[in-house]
Amino acid sequence: MSHPVPAEPPTSNLRAWGTLAVLIAAYAVSFLDRQILGLLVDPLRQDLRIDNTQIGMLQGPAFGLLYAALGLPLGILADRTHRVRLMAAGIMVWSVMTGACGLAPSFGWLFAARVGVGVGEAALVPAAVSVLADLFSGARRALAMSLFTAGISVGQGLSLLLGGAFVAFAQTGATRLPLVGHWLATLHPWQIVFLLAGAVGVPLAMAMLAIPEPSRAKVTAAEATHGLFATLAARPRLFVPLLAGSSLLYLFSNATASWMPSLFIRDFGWTAAETGVRLGSLLLVCALAGNLLSGASATALGRRGRIEAPLLVMLGGAAMLVPVGALGPLAGSAAGAQAAILAIFFAIALCFGMATATFVAVTPPAVRGRMIALYLLCGNLVGLGLGPPSVGWLLDRVVGPSGHVGSALALVGLCTCVPGFLLMASLIGRYRAAALSISRPASRSGAAAG
């Protein structure tokens, strides 16, 4: 069924797209700092004497618990305060704490530093989505959201490409740097990698402060008093399955991103630097293609009057994840595993390229920052809290410490992708009705402005 799409008010192209570019860069660097630990699993286990389950804790709960818990308070701030300064402060915090990971003498220190990385990164997405929702509308909003989400793909690729380069540099060239070379010679290579990754964010925080704070969308008196919980209570049969389904898919996404380097290092004998170089560029291209297809598809469907376009595109990615998530990690050769991983990340990008736009389309403007924060809270409590640790636990308790990482990933994929897809597929009718109810006030406002 086709429905009229609200008119799109004029937006300064230079300002809007320039802001989007900086936000994409920030999202990419956040994933670099979040996931670079995946290339350092084996040296961390050896030097800090920790097991697979503890590695999973560092990749998941250490980063994710406060990242998730602070998302909602920071979402409230994003709805009420200066969003650009909030994001710049967050970048500085996570960059400093990534560097602090490189000074860790113990598991406890590293765990605490990873908590700090999560605290800083929690400020970014709710504020960024709120900014983009004010700069873009209609079909262009779906495209802008998918391009912003492409920062995940860029960051995942960078965490491998730059991570591999950082590993090689730490092993061969860091000690020759002027002034700090003698000090770096006293550190392990994995410590130098964390220091280098943390340094990347400092100039980005300065660039963020150059962005002008956009004007907020006008809201009606009813919307101003319509809080997040009232929004949820009005449509529980929409939001509960939507949050649950996306959280299950996010669990598999985080588990795969965290343990993918170990899949090739342990199961196929690649080095960390080799893994970064071989997979980084391929993953970057493949995941970016998924993000771009996600945005282009939603834009095309939206222009044809399919107001439920974001959910339909997200479902397409979820449907692809069902077979490749459950079977792909079981590939018996390095080439087969590469093909499977690329298909998995293409599907993840296609799906999550529309995740924020999917929630924005059914949320009143006054509570969008809080709704995105709630989505991140649920997704990260489940995705980060359970995703990486579940693989580590399966390796230690079920598959065996010397077993295949791919077997553990396949078990996680089977248990998450199928129910996640089914939950979200049940929502199309209710989602369409909710999106129409949100778009009608914007349509009337646009008509009045014209």
C-alpha cells in the first residue's frame, strides 16, 4: 500500500552534508577504538594470563554495560542540551581511555579502561541521530541515517586495516620514533597499538567543535509533554518486538565482530597483521556496499510511498543473516570463511543501516534522542553483554579451548538470527500505522510552511 510522503523542507546542503561527514568519521573512530582489541586477543591472553571468557568480558560487558546504561541519560541530554559539545566531550573521553588500555598491567586495569571507552562512546549516537533528524527529513533522512551508520562499516574495516598496520609498526618501527622511542621500547606491542588508536580521536574532537548546533525541529504542545514511556505504552505491540528482534540480531553482530579476527588467527593460522590487511579492505568495501544499498533501497521505496521502507530494508538484511549466520562460520577453508564473513557483514550492514531510521520514523520528534538511547540500551545490554562472552564461554565450556571459533559463532548465529528475523517480520502492519501517525503532523506542518 502506498501513502503520501511528507514534503521535505529545504536544508543547507553544505551544512547538512558537512555535518554528516564529521559524524560518520566520529562513528568510524568509535568502532576502531571499540573493536581493535579483537586483533590483540592472543598477546593479551599470554601477557595478562587471562582466558577466553575474560577476553569476552573485555570485548562485551566491560565496554557495554555502562555504554548501555548511560545511553538513556545521555539521550535525555541530547534532547535538551548542546549536542555538538556533548559529542566532542565523548570523543575525548573514549580516546583517552583507549590510550589508558595501553598502559594496563592487569586484567582489572584493562577492564576499567574499557568501561571508560564505553562511557565516552555512549554520548555519540543519541546526539548524532538527533542532529541528523533535524537536518534531514523524509526520504533524505533515511539516506542520511544509512550513511551515518556506514561509519560502523568504516570503523570495522579500520579496526582491521589500521589495527594490522599498528601491530606491524609496534613490532618493527615504534621504538625508532624520536622522543618517545625509548619509552615505547619498554612496552608490549599490543600496548603501543592501544596508544596509537587512542591518539586518532584527539583531532576529531577538535573538528567536532567546528560543527554548528542545528535548530531543533518544532514540536507541538502534546508532543512536548509526551515522554518516552508514554510513547512506549501507546504502542507496546510495536516497540517490544522491534527492540527484542533488533537486540538479538545485534548480539550476533557483536559476537562476530569481536571474534572474527580470532577465527582466522586460530582456525587458519593467520598472524594479526595478516588478518588486518587481508580482511580490512574487503570488509570495508563489502559492509559499505550493504550500507549504501540499505540507504538507496529505503530512499527508493520511500519515494514510492512505502512509509514502512526502513523496516522493510532492515528485514531484507535480517532474512539474509538467517542462513549465512548459522552456516557461514562453519566453512572449512580460509577462502570459504572469508566469503562467509563478507556475506555476514554485508547482511549486517544492510540490516543495521536502517536501524536508527526505523526507530526515528515511528517516534515523535520530542523523544527521538531518548528512543535511540533506549534502542542502544537494549541492543548493547543484550548484544555486548551477551554476544562476545557467549562465544568465549562456548569455547571454554562447550567447543573446548582448542576448538574452532567458527563452531561457537555458528551456534550463536542459529540461536539469534532466526528469532530476531521472525520477531521483526511480525511488525509490518503495526509499523506502517505508527509511521503514518507520526508523518501526518509533519506533512501538515510542511504544507502550512509552504
